[in-house]
Amino acid sequence: MKIGDSELDVYGLNLGGNVFGWTADEQQSFAVLDAYAAAGGNFIDTADSYFHRAPGNSGGESETIIGNWLAKRGGRRDDVVIATKVGSWPARPGVSAKNIREAADDSLRRLQTDHIDLYYAHRDVADVPLEETLGAFDELVRAGKVRYIGASNYTAERLAEALSISDREGLARYVALQPHYNLVERAYETDVLPLVQREGLSTLPYFALAKGFLTGKYRSRETDSGSPRNEGAIAYLDHRGERVLEVLDDISAAHKTSLASVALAWLASRPTVAAPIASARNAEQLADLLASVELTLTDAEIASLDEASS
């Protein structure tokens, strides 16, 4: 699947690197990355801020682990698409030209590479004009340090403004959007999708499994999975969430697969979606995610999920 009008050809599951250096140490992270690559996966998502909120961490841990993994592979770089982000890390906040330039160099050093395939503005931080942010990204593209740029957590209005500026000024243009989007979070469809579709961008949704809720592990408010996302997942356990789980149960049983694979396959079938982002702490969790890439839902199954989650 190509991202927007770029030359980035990516696997149908975007492996989230947010757990690397947080709930998965380097050895566990390497095992997940090895299994993902062995299955044909080539698209890894991270950020400079991952994962600064974990005890003992300061930020940059995920990029460092991915960089060590790339180095361990013996210099093979062109068969992996690396996406990272700038703007949310308290140590390097915002999207000023100065911060983008310095943060990109830091990310390249941690990733042990000479280029970033897809570089996102992590958040739409209104600390500087969009012209400055886009100008800095354009400089990185022209210098060969970044191949393509993307936006994360942008509203339709701000994304439209950014695309207009790029077109008017001849600057590098966003090719992708990373929004919060899944079966129980569907605001993207009405708020942003029409613009993304019209402008030819691709979507890489984060929290594709609703912080774990769509795995089916959270069916009681007393559930404790041991995950730091426990509270966020349980928040979806209302009448609508229960309806979604019931339909996921039925479809996963029919296909002899997991609820997670069905939820990801539904998301992958949506207009503009190139690859959902999902993370795994171990190879067992990864297997459920990988199964989604080969899973094709029927029109009736998609319609039943649409109805349950509406």
C-alpha cells in the first residue's frame, strides 16, 4: 500500500514503537521487531517522546532501541520504512524551525540512520506560524534527511491551511495524517476524512485497538490486565462498547481469529487508511495483529460493525 502520492510502499500493519523502552525492554522489543520483519512487515512508527513518562525514562528510548535493532541487522536500511515525530517531547517541545532541525538530528543519531522516511509534526502546536514549521520540514527534505512529512492530531481546518501553504509556497507537502481513529472513536470520519480523501493523503490511525479495549480483554470494570492503559480501555465499557464486543465475538469466531485482528481489519478497510498502527509487547500479541493483514471481512460483517459502533 502506497502512502498518499509518495513512494513509500508499506505493509498493512504499522508496528507501533511506543511500547519499546516502556512495557517492552530492548530484548523483548528486538523479538517483536524480528518477528514483524520475518512476517513481511516493513513499517515502524515511533516518536522522539517515546516514552518519557515511564519511570526512569527521559525520552528517546524507543528510537534508541529501534536504532540498535537496525544496527544489529547489519546495515540493511532500505527495506524498512521508519516514521518518527517531533513536537511533543518536553525536552524538545513545539514545531519551531530551530526545534525541528535539532530534533531531527537527534532522532537520526538515536535511530543510527541518515534519513527518516516519514517525519510527523506530532501535534499541531500553535507556537509558531505554519509557514515556519513547513519551511523547516522542507529544508530537511531538500537536505535528504527526511523523505516525506506527515501531520498528527491536526484538525481539518489546520490541515487544509497547511496543505494550502505548501502548495502556494512550493514547500514539501504532508502525505499522511495520523489521527485517533478506531471502532469506538469515529469522529475522524465526519471531521477530517473528506479533506484527506480530497487531497489524496493516507491515514495511519493510532490507538487502533482503543488502548486494548478492542482485544476483548476488558469486559468488566474490575479487569486488571497489568497494562498501564487499563483505565483508558475500561472507559469504553458502556452499552455501545458492549455491542461492539458482541459483534467482534461473532465475527472472530466465524473466522477463527482474534477480536484484535477483526477490529484492525475493519479499520484497514476504511477509506484513506493505509495501515492501522498497533503495538505488541511480545511475539504472542504480535501474532494477533499480523493476522489482520490477511483477513478480509465481508460487506455484511463490515456493516454489522458499523451499526454496532455508530
